[in-house]
Amino acid sequence: ILIEKIQSVKANADQSQRIVEGGCLEIRKLDTAKKNVTYAMKTLKELNKLVIGIEQLRELCISK
């Protein structure tokens, strides 16, 4: 009976370990996705600044 309980505890521990590893994998994927989205947003903001700057420059050239 003691051996069966030890085996049961070990099986539960192995299952818990697999669940934790799966959760950690999902968290890493979400972290990567967050970094990609953050980078894309930063790039779009910079592009927007560039477009605004070009438009302002065009308007200044027209007014001169």
C-alpha cells in the first residue's frame, strides 16, 4: 500500500510538472507576442511622426 501511494504521488507530481511546463510555454509565447505588438506600435508611431513631418515640410515649401 505504501508503494502504491508513493507511485500515486509521483504520478500526480509528474502531471503537475507537465501542467506547469505547459503554462510556462504559453506565458513565454504571450511575452513574445506582447514584445512584437509593442514594437509594431512604436514603429507605427515613428512612421506617423515622419509622415506629419513630411507634410509640414511640404506645406512650408508651398508657402515660400
